[in-house]
Amino acid sequence: QVTLKESGPVLVKPRETLTLTCTVSGFSLNSRTGVSWIRQTPGKALEWLAHIFANDEKSYNTSLRSRLTISTDISGSQVVLTMTNVDPLDTATYYCARIETYASGGYYLYYFDNWGQGTLVTVSS
Amino acid sequence: DIQMTQSPSSLSASIGDRVTITCRASQIIASYLNWYQQKPGKAPKLLIFAASHLQSGVPSRFSGSGSGTDFTLTISRLQPEDFATYYCQQSYTISALTFGGGTKVEIK
């Protein structure tokens, strides 16, 4: 059974660094299966933040790239996202999700097929 | 980044109705389009990937179509458990994945 679970602080002060951990089970990262972080603001918009596959292949949201770092632990069972210099606009529910690859006719499509329950992070002084 | 525009932003429908939600991409994305359903307080759930492929376990009343820039999610006969918010998401650019703004389906 595939599961993902987010953990991290509920409240963070402006300008601090936010560290979130996604603990996964039931699958392993490889070249076609990875883990993404996605957030949802109180207004309900969904925003992809970053993802990581095996062999340390990573991608970041262009507008947040300078503030984000994604990594895995050596076992691959935890994926960590750090966000520096947080702002109240970073208040959101943060989800981790498994990202899978669908290959057909020479093209590769990526989708999020399993999600964690999400963790609400509030940025406030 | 590729912008995804959903319409309508909300709709009211009755049990048994046929419901259609549209998603338009700001550039051609072939069939790199996925659909999700989200219920209040829950994480999104994958319904459709690659524009028209039904995810395992999803009822067959859900279907997706389209390619290029225009896509549609159809619920053939709306059920009580289908009242939720639906999001499209493009994966044309693996390093810049984006979602639509959502369509809330409410009870009439």
C-alpha cells in the first residue's frame, strides 16, 4: 500500500526557514517514480513546488527556485523540502505526492497518483 | 509557464445530470493533461491522466477528452459523491507543472 505523510511545523515566523518532511512507504523512487511537493493556498489555488526522482534528478518551480531545496534521505523513505525566508503569503496546506510517469508513443507524461493528507503551515509573527 | 484556465469556476447541477468542465491551456500541450477531484478537507485525487485515461478505481461515469489546447472532463450521470472541486493540471513541461484554478460542482 502506497502512503505518504507530511510533517513539519504548524507555525513559522516571517523570514525563517521552513522544513517539511514527507515520509513514504509502499514504493521506492526510481527514474519514473518520484515525490513532489505541492501547496494549496487558503484561496484554494494549487501550486507545484518541486519534485525529485532517483539519481537525484530534481526540478523546482521557477518563481520559487531560489528559496527551495528538495532532497531525500539515504534510504529514500523521506523527502525533505526546505523553504527559506518565508512570508505570510507562504501560508498554505503543503502536500507531498507521488509523481508517476506514463510512457506512450515516445512521450512521457507525469501525474500525481497518490497524495499525503497535507499539513497546514501558517506564517505569522 | 503554461497557464491553465478552467470554466466555469463553479456550477450547480442535480443528481443524474451530465456535467462538463472545460480546461484551456495557454499553448499547445498535446495530451499532457490530468484531472483531479478534491473534496473539502481532503487531498486531491487523480481521476484522469493523459487527457483520456481513467485512473484505476475511478468510476466509468468520469471521462476526459481533448488534445492541443482544449480539454473536457465529463461526468455522465452526477452522483451525490461527485460534489467536489475539480482541477486540471498540465505536465507538458516537467519542470513547470501547473494547475487550473478549479471548478466547484455544487448541488442545485
